Amino acid sequence: MAKITWKTEDGKEISADVKDGLNLMEAAIANDVPDVDGDCGGCLSCATCHVFVDEAWLERTGEVDDIEDTMLEMTDVERRDNSRLSCQLIASPELDGLVLHVPAP
Amino acid sequence: MPKPIVIVGAGQAAASFVSRHKALANKGIGNNEPLILIGEEPVPPYQRPPLSKAYMSGDLERDRLFIRPTQWYSEQNITTYFNTRVDSIDPQLRKLKTSDGQTIDYGKLILCTGSSPLSLPTRMGGDLAGVFTLRNIADAEAMAPELVLGRKLLIVGGGYIGLEAAAVARKFGLDVTVIEMAERILQRVAAPQTSDFFRMLHQQHDVDVRESTQLVRLTQKSDGLNSRVDGAELANGEQLEADLVLVGIGGRPNIKLADQSGLDCENGIAVNQICQTSNPDIFSAGDCASFMRNGQRIRLESVQNAADQGDLVARVIAGEAVTYDPLPWFWSDQYDCKLQIAGLNMGYTQTVIRPGSKPGGQSVWYYAQDKLLAVDAMNDTMAYALGRKMIGAGLHPSPDLIADPAIDLKTVSKK
Ligand SMILES: Cc1cc2nc3c(=O)[nH]c(=O)nc-3n(C[C@H](O)[C@H](O)[C@H](O)COP(=O)(O)OP(=O)(O)OC[C@H]3O[C@@H](n4cnc5c(N)ncnc54)[C@H](O)[C@@H]3O)c2cc1C
Ligand code: FES
């Protein structure tokens, strides 16, 4: 279980306990987080699950691999250094407390 | 209070429309019109792709099909009527009638009616028990109990849905035969190299792939009361045995409502660059809508198209100056192979093949002369991602560069 918090650009905060193993795109949708779409169901085809990882958590979420890195160049809102595709972030105890910022296109 | 926006059809495009409309309204953009979502299926919008993939194979739970949780619609104050069909529209009075006898007024109407699979005519055995098409959850759930070890499945049509179902059925240990009328599977949608790749993949999994093979009719056995499919008669005189049949021969857009209401229809419900039909109060998005691209009126049957058009209509109605100019993408899962497609290969004149960075990977690059149009990437997400990026950026790397495995695509995409 990991407590995940999504912060939207208009200042809303949504927190939820996410079951280990679930990806954070699906968790966002299950918890009504706006602007995380997940059109491809998490198969790295769409880049519609873009989030910014809170700077404090960057070490814990780890490195972005080459493929995700390339897909990140196709997001609606321009990527930053802390961008991730949330379907590639998997809930685990290490991510308990993680804060994600949701870009609004 | 502004008049309601009514969305007809509660699928992928509709879900995208209502999501964007609400997201904009929550930011104070647009007129926050009330939304009424009407869908013929008994359930809220869901993802269809898994129906022939992970849901069919039992690897994805039913709950995870839904695009938004059921309670989301009421939380967002969206009025929903599921299990309800819209039977007629009166564009003059801006009213519509539903199958349960309601008359509903609209300010704006969005037709997201999708498409329906073609079935075989009755005289060819299309109505027999044991013959399926695959579009809805209900279709997938009717077929699921039939996927039993050792049974013989005949798939009519070698398109993506049929081939995906073939892969799932092999996983369950059925004997699978695919018959395709055209010279090769995937002929309508892909180059010969992509067809070759998938033919080989299915043959390696012991699927009997028969191309240039025409069906005369499905045959039946009868025990007096019930008659059920038991095989097929082919144009070459051969008889095939089958315990069940999946017909995957393409679809047609659901345009009946639009047509009856006098909207222009041509290869679908004709829309302009902002997904508006010939009636300015009526928009259309998704599988049912046809739009101009390179001088042709085309339709796309994909999640990308439905989601992007639904999203666009919400923005247009909220007053944003946007037009539809998509970079199409698509995917398919068969066995352990993931196919990802970027761009549209329509009008290609040549293809080049690039070996994948990992074994079993390969990509097919489509060109119109020197212009890069599309990429089919098999087990090579990197090629998909870079291809999509290049197409999006209007880059046209020379076919020689692409074909050379020694060249790093990443450097090409930076030019
Ligand atoms: C088995 C399968 C696998 C697929 N795999 C992929 C894939 O891998 N990748 C991909 O990109 N795309 C895939 N697709 C295509 C994709 O799912 C569709 O393009 C997408 O669902 C289209 O969305 P839509 O909103 O236009 O239509 P739909 O999602 O079909 O929604 C239309 C809805 O409108 C309802 N409706 C129609 N007429 C009326 C009426 N008069 N009144 C009320 N309701 C009405 C219908 O019942 C339906 O629920 C697949 C499709 C299928 C069937
Ligand atoms: S959901 Fe499509 S890339 Fe993450």
C-alpha cells in the first residue's frame, strides 16, 4: 500500500491509498484525478498519463528509461526534468507518501 | 441556465468529451452546460481494446475496463441514461426521442454512436448459434465460456480483432483457423512486410492461416430444436470443421440517426475541421465521424481518434480556437508481440524495414516518395516513439538511414 497525493494546477489535492502493484495512471483514474487520461491503457503508446514528480521524490521514483524518455517528448504539456508517464510508476511501499503534480493542458 | 448538451452513445469519444467538458467547466471555462449522456449499452463508457486482448484472456478484471468509475458521472452532475437508445432527432425543434419514450431537449447534440461490426448474412449462416462478432462487453462475455481447450475456432477475417482473438484462443488451447479473403492478412491496413510478420507469428503458434480463401457459407448441425454452426464450406470446395466462429470482417459507422435527421453523411457522419456536422448545433466524434484528410473523407476506428475528437468538441464548445489535425496512433497485442503504429500509411509508395534493437523486434517505415508517413513497430517501442516524434516534428529521414541498423535513430530524430 502506498499513499499517493495528486496536486492539480488549480490547487486541488487528491490523496488515496493505492494497492501495491497498481500503476499510478490507473490509480489516478480510479480516484477521479482530472487530466490523467491513460488512453492506451498503460502500454506506452499515448503519453496521456503525464505527471510531474515532486522534487522531493525524484530519487525514490528512479531513472526514466530510454523508451519512456522518448515518449515524454510527445506529451500535451511540455515535459520537464521531473516528468513521468504515470502508467510506468507502480505503487509500492517505497512510494508511500509520493506527491505528483498534474499538468493541465 | 444554458440548454443541455446531449451526448448520444456512451463510448470512448463520449467519455473523452464529458471529461474535458467537466475539466474546463471546473476551471471556469465555457458555459458549464448541463450534460446528458445517453447510451444503448447497459454500462458506462469502457475501453474496447482489451475485449480482444487482456480481458478476453482473463488477465484484466472487468472493473478495469471502465474509463471512469461509475460514481464519477453522478459526482460530476452528469445525467446518464444507460440501456437507452436514441431513436430519432428533430433538429428543427432540437428534441430527441429515446427507446424508453422520453423526449429530451438539447442545446447542442454530440453524436458518438461508434461503429458496428459487419456480420455474415443469414444465408451464409451468420445467425447460427456459435457464431460471434466482437464489439461490446456483452459480445466478449458471450464468447468467453466457449473458449475451451480442444475446440475448433474458425475466424473469418484476418484483421486486428480476428488476429488478437486468435492469439487469445491459442492461449486457451483451441485449434484456430483464420480465413482471409484477400491475398494477405491485414491487407487493408498494413504493408506486406507487416502481414508477413504476423502470418509467421501466428503460424509459429500453430494457427492455420489461409489467405486468398473465400467463405461460401457456414454449415450447421441440427438436433431438431437447435441448430448450431459445425463448420464452413470454402469456395475451393473444402470443408472446415468448427465448434465456434468469430466473424471479424470490419465495421460500418452508425449513421442511421444522422442520416434520418438530414445530416450530410459520406463514409460516416460528415464533419468539418471542428467536428461539426452540416447542422451547426450537432457535432460528431469517434468511429462514426468522417473528416477530410489530404483531400479524402476518411474515418478512423481507434482510441486515439475517438479520444482526441471527443476532447476537441468539448474545447470547441467552450470557445477554444482548435481544429482537428491528428497524429494517429494505434496498437495491437498478439501473443507476446506488441504492435504500435504511429501516423497513417494512406497513400504510401514505398516501405523500408528496420531490424529491432532487441531480437524479435522489427519496424516497417512507410514513405510517400521521401516523405515519412507512418511506422509499424513490432516489439520495438523505441522505434514507435521515435517514429511518432519524427512524424510529429515533420522530419523525413531518408529511407537509407532508417534501413541501416548501425545508425542510432535517436540522432536521426534530433535533426
Ligand atoms: C475488440 C476491439 C478491439 C479494439 N482494439 C483497439 C486497439 O487496440 N487500439 C485502438 O486504438 N482501437 C481499438 N479498437 C477501436 C476502438 O475501441 C474504437 O475506435 C473506439 O471505441 C471508438 O469509440 P467511439 O466512442 O467512437 O465508439 P464506441 O466506443 O463504440 O461507442 C459508441 C457507443 O454508442 C452507442 N450507440 C450507438 N447508437 C446509439 C443510439 N442511437 N443511442 C444510444 N447509444 C447508441 C453504442 O452502443 C456504443 O456503446 C478496438 C475495438 C474493438 C471492438
Ligand atoms: S497510459 Fe498510455 S503511455 Fe501511459
